[in-house]
Amino acid sequence: MDCPPPCLDFAVIGHQDSWQNIADFINGVRSDGMEALPTEKIKDIFPFIPPRDLFRVKVRSATGASISGVYIDTFIDPGKLDSTYARANISKVIQAASHAQKMGARMVALGGFTSIVLEGNLDLLISGETKFTTGNTLTAAYIVKGIEKAALLKNIEVSQSTMLVIGATGDIGMACINYFRHKVKKFLLCARNQQRLEKLSQRLGQENILVDYSGAMQALASEADIIICVASTAGMTLDNCKKNVLICDAGYPKNVASKTGVDSGVNLFHGGMGHVSQGYDFIPDYSDTLYRYPAPYIIHGCILEAMILAFEKKIENYSAGKGNITTEKMEEIYRFGIKHGIVLAPFYSDTGLW
């Protein structure tokens, strides 16, 4: 599927979040009549596939413009997302970035774990005319705007709420804290790195902001009225929450176990997601095996950031590093999105639309 430059408006570098999704995709695109490959066989082959482009994307703007892009999969093993495999995973991301540049992509988004493994350090990627973004600014904007909108729907007063942020010392976690730091009653902060967690909590305390912190989320969850999950850990179970607690799970893979919220009285939604009101097309159309959302034209905010920047012809390393996201930039990219009909996604969870 390779092609020579020129020219793509954008590219997305990503990965799949489960072996089930990988198996569905691989077997879905195999020729009719071919026997389905078992997941164990796919596991043997998949990690050895080099990063490559899988399909093109055409996106439409409310202004009448359209842009063309490509999805490049890193073929990172979804079972090997921890630091033990960092070197191999970074190598795959760098290979994918090189491929995007060779294809002539002007603006490139690092989706999901591909930005986490680099810790936002875009200097590791090949320099040149191609620009890269983690997409974290728009993801954070969709999280905070989603919290505010969902709180109104559920009659939760944000200013009187205690907010738990799981993954507080990450780029998106810090952006959300910065946005809400004078808008909530109290923060509860949770992260794995105790030193970073203490420093962040002390800094907030110096601003006379009420804050408690712990490396154990269960020690904090029972006090929270609002919970934002942006950790790089899957399968967490929040089983001691308040009734009517509002939970935004913006992890990829999803942080919170799917059973959380089922018959438990909590309000859980998958956050950091946007909606392209004018639609987009996959070429070839792999939507039957790749698209897993309960409403049309939903995409992760990190991906949408590159698309919006391409529409705006604002070709720059927009989200880079760690701890650099400002509320002003969140509002800017959110406003650019609205101009092109790219808005906050409808609220949904594993059980469907709210």
C-alpha cells in the first residue's frame, strides 16, 4: 500500500488495544472463503510485522473543505505496553514516523500509547517538513468539556465536587488539573511515580488548593464526586465509589474495567472523544472490523487534533513534551474544531449511548 510523496494532509500512527480487535481485523480483511486464523497463530506473527499504512482516510469540514490522510499501524503487541518493552516499542514508533514522512504526510498524530512510550519527546522522531503532535491538547479539552457537560446532565455541581485524577502526573492528567484547579472544591491525585505526585501536590497546596494524594486509587475513590482516568493501566475496578459519581475513562486501552458502572449507580463515559459532523471515509472501507463505537463518525481526540491542524494549515509540533499544555491552547484547538464541525462526541460507555 506504499505510495511516493506527494502528499497527504495528515497521517495517524496508532496501534490496536486488544488481541480480539486484532483478530477481528485480520480475519475480516482476509479473502472470502479463507479459514479464519486462530488468535494464537496471529499472536505468533503480528509483532514481527513492520509498521505500514493500512488505509486512507478522507475527512470533510463544515467549511466545505476536505483533507486526505492515512492510518499507519505500528503493530505493537497490545500485551507488551509496559516499560519492559519500551526500547522495542519506541523503535516501532520511530519506524512508523519515518514511513509517514516518506509518504509525504504534513501533519502526523501519535495515537494512544505511541505518544506515551515517547513521553511526548518528539525530538526522537525524524526532523524535516513533517510535523508531529501527541494530540494531547485536544484530548484534554474533550475530557474537561465532557466533564462539564455531563455534570450538568447529571445535576452534579462541579464547584462543590471533589475530583479524583488517576494518572495525575501524565501530560493529560496535568492539563486537566490545570483547567479545573480553581473550579473544584478539592483534588485527589493518584499516580505511580510517588516523587512526581508529591511535587505536584505540593505545588497545588502552595496555591491554597485542597489536595490529597496516594499511589493507591482505592484509598481515594470513595471520597470522589468526579473521577478522571488517564493512566496507562487497563482493567482497574472502582468498586467503592459514591453513588452517582461521574467517571470519565479516557485511557487507551480503557483504564476502567467494563463491569464498573453496570447496575452500580455510577455515571461512566468514555472521554477524550470527538465527532466529525460532516463525516469521513475509510479507503478501503474496513469500518466493519475497525469501527467499534455506538454512533457514527466518532474518533479519538489525539487523532482529530492532527486533522484539525491540517484543516487550519497550522502545520507545527502542536502538542509536544510533558506538562506544556495550557488552558488557552485547549480552548484554541477546541474552537478550531467547532469551526470545522468537529465537536465533542456523544456520551457512551461499553453499555452503549447514554
